Amino acid sequence: MFRQKAIGSAFRHYASVAAAASKGGPQPRASVPDYGLFASRLAKARATILEGKPLTLAQKILYAHLHDVSKMTSAPVPGETYLKLSPDRVAMQDASAQMAILQFMLSGMNQTAVPTSIHCDHLVEAYEGADLDVARSWQTSREIYEFLQAASEKYGIAFWRPGSGIIHQLVLENYAAPGTLMLGTDSHTPNAGGLGMLAIGVGGADAVDAMAAIPWELKAPRVLGVHLRGSLHRWGSPKDVILELAGKLTVRGGTGYIVEYFGRGVESLSCTGMATICNMGAEVGATTSVFPYTDSMARYLAATKRADIADAAGAQRASYLTADPEVAADPAMFYDEIVEIDLDKLEPGYNGPATPDLHTPRSLMAKAVADQGWTDNVSAALIGSCTNSSYQDLSRAASLARQASARGVRVAERTEFLVSPGSEQIRATMERDGIQKAFEDIGAKVLANACGPCIGQWNRDENPLVKTRATNSIVSSFNRNFRARNDGNPNTMNFLTSPEMVLAAALSGRLSFNPLTDALQDAQGNEFRLEPPTGDELPHDGYAAGRDEYQPLLRHDPAKDIPISRSSTRLQTLAPFAPWDGSEFADTRVLVVVKGKCTTDHISAAGKWL
């Protein structure tokens, strides 16, 4: 895979980038982007291959990251032309980072060419809760953690230990920056689009290209515009936007597109809410999703100690971090396709089971349960995942929990209620602000700051429903719900929804329960209705830092040894491929042909297979 000559040549071309990274070492958070460089690259592209054509936001960011526009003779053709791009950053999670690091070790480099981070979030199994689960992960995956930590030290990579948080929440809190380009070795890397970043999920080999200063290739995507009008009502959630869009586009409708949101409705959304929407854009097959720079992004950057980036981005808002005026004036002329969503009319919904694009509005759910024969009893309700574990998500759900607690109501008797904070910062802040207590008062178990059940790391083996492979329904604020994904039981039906709807289902214990119209019974048997949820976009007292052991390890020691045991069953050093002879493969054999719906879980299974 690696050709030493090519790597050496590319590395010399990027010497200034590598030197800058080396001088600063691994980063605790992103520095101010070089918007001057982006402007220069974009201006050159506009003046040559683009011939002054007005651009969407996604196109601006892409063309500002062209590796060498002087080698291009014509404008890129979407779906045909391969773009050679220079990403600004790489982020990896612990499951996919293993092979990427093994490959990067062949490069002969002392440090990654772009700032890189590793996040240990996929190998923590949810079982007893929080700290106990993190401690057990060190027992089962110590070899992996020590390998990744040593590699991080050797190559100047920021290392986030198990329990520090989910990769995408940590990237949003620390590394995402408007108008930049990042590669991440996880499908839901587009989460950072909520901060105006083009963040693209890739395989480990692609990430290593960027780490080794080799231009990264992407087939030029089309741009699908989503026009948002109005604003969400009090029961509405940003999650409902992407659930609705998935229902419209299906799991294939976004393939080959970047999804770009525009319209007056954008300004009504929080930064973390936009991240939720971009995160689950992976479920429609999109290359990535992105929002234009907004005031809520500036507020979030300031709240997460990146006011300098907010100031710099604010100065670029009109020229770089939004679509050109001509695009705003006549969207149909410049977007390849447009989808309209009226937030005023958007109602909460559920997507599932078994596929993230089977959309049912909340008002029709009771009928769908009856018509489809879905199990009405909810065996588990889960809030969290990289999609919905922000402060706003948890504070709104907690407002419903407090209403129930005040009436003497706890989670339904046969329903398990689990909460996964997105990061140590979120966990510490929700503990300080009473959000965790609100959940625990109604019977919640708080899990580790990790992926947990969303990625199939959920030890539910002792549950009779799983033991007997019984049909059962769960509701979650997750992003995927393929069969057997969450608990290994192919008959567990996962319905995706907002954290607010998850909380309502936890209290009622029923899939058919509609909190907008239906009543609960209090401890005295009196009926009452839940008031619409309320919550804060950002914590009034700022974010709490959390425990020191969950802060990133920031070291660079090129002499560091990387431990790989010869007897290991999980790690093995790689032998370099022979240099490429310049010829394409010929007479290759097709090993498998897949018919029907092939999901990411078929390609790269999660859970116990990680």
C-alpha cells in the first residue's frame, strides 16, 4: 500500500506542514485555521478551472482544499472527476485506528503530517455502568490501548483514553473548525458538519494518506441542498429533521452527494443540534453534510474555549463560510437536487425497526404498532450515542424526568433506562447541574462516556429476551438500528427517535404512547400530561472540565517503542507491499456478490466483532 518513494516525495512537498505540526506537538484543541491559505487556493480555482462560477458552501470548502489546482485543466465533473485534496486533520477511533497505525508505521515518518487524534470509545462494553465498565475494558483490551497509546506518543498523536468520550463529541468540543476538511475513520465523522466543517468518514488507508502527506482522492460529489423553513415547535428536535430526511431519501438517496443545509430555518438551530443532523446524514449514504456558519456556532466555539476560532470564522462568514449570494438567490440553479423541510410542520417521529429510513410520524405510531404487529412494550430506552449526547439533548430530556419525579413516577416497571454521556466534559457538567440526578431519580443507569450499546457493546446476555431471542422493542436516540446490531439479538427491534421521545417511552413503557396527546398516571393514580421539554443550548455556568485522567495525553517521543507481541491474536506488524509497477489489476476474481439490502453491519460488523 505504501510506496516509500511516493511518501518521501509527498512528505518533502508538505515539509512546512509537518514541521509546524512537529513544532507544536499533539494538540489539546484546534488552532485557528489558515483562512488566508484557503482564500488563496479558492481564488485560484475560481479564476481558472471554475471560470468564476458561483459556488455552494460545500464546493467552496472542497476547492479550497485542492492539492494542486494548477494540474487541473477543467472544472470537476460530479460523479466522474477524482479530486486530489489536502485534509487539515485526521481523527480515529480505537477499533479502526489499529490497522491505520500498523499501516502508518511503514511510512518511516517520525510524526503525522497533519494533526491527528485517537479516541478510545468503541471497546468499552456497557454492563455495570460508567467507571466499572471502563475498568473492565482495560482488562479485555489493554493490549490495544497500550499499542495505540505508544503509537500516539511516537508519532505525536493526541491520545484520548477510554472513558474520555465518544470520538465525534470530542471532535466537536475540541477539534472541529468551520471551513476545514477532516477525515475520520468512522461513519459518523460528518457530525462535525454542525460546526461548518467538511468531515468525511473513511477507511484507515485513506486516513493514512492524509497522515503521510499523500493527497487524498475523492470522486467529486454532487451537492444536495436541504431548504429549512420555519422553526421547531416545543416538542420538536433537530433529530426529527434527519429522521424526516432519511424517510424521504432512503438509505441510498444521498449516495454521491454532500448534503448542504440552507434557509432561514438554519439560524433557529443550535450548533449541537446541527451536529445531530449531520451525524445521521451517513444513514442516507451521503459523503458528508454541512451547515453554513451561524451565531450558534460562534456561541459554541466560545463556550468550548475556542473564541479565537469564532472571531476568525466570523470574519470569513460572507466570503467563505456560506454559499455565494447567487446560490442563495436561486438555489435550484446551483444545487443538483433540493429537498424542502418546513420545521413549523415537522412533528416528532420514529425510524425503524431494522432500518434507519422507515419513518413514522409520532401521530401515526400507535396505528403503525397495531397494523405492523410491532411489540408495544418497550424493554429498554436508551439516550446517548454520538448522535444525541450533547448538553442540550440531556437537559431537555431531564426536564421531562423532573416532571415525572415530581409526580412520584419512575421508569416503567419492565423498561430499562440507560444514559450514555458523550464526553467527560458532558458527564461532569450534567452531574454538576443536576441532570444526572434527575435521570437517576426515575431509575436510570448512567453508562461510560463511550459508544456502548449504539455500537453493539451492550452486555445484555442475562436478559431473558436476549437469551431466548424473543421479539422485543427498544427505543433509542442512536443512529443505526440494523438487526442484531445493539444486543446481538436479531429480534430486538430498535426504533430511532429524539432523546425527548426516548424519555417519554421510558416513562410509559409503550411504543404507542404519544406524549403530545396521551396521559400518564402519577403515584396516586391521577392522570397528568407531560409539558413540552425545555433545556439550555449551553450550560449557564460553562462546561465542567471533568476528571484529569480523561484529559488527552499529549506527548511526542519519536524514540518510543511500540509493543506488539509475536503471540498476539489481535495485532500483527505488516510487511510492505512491493512497489507499484504502474499497471492496473487484471483478471481479478470476484469473491462475493451480495443481493438485497447490504448494510454497514454486513460489511464491518460491530459489537462482539470489534
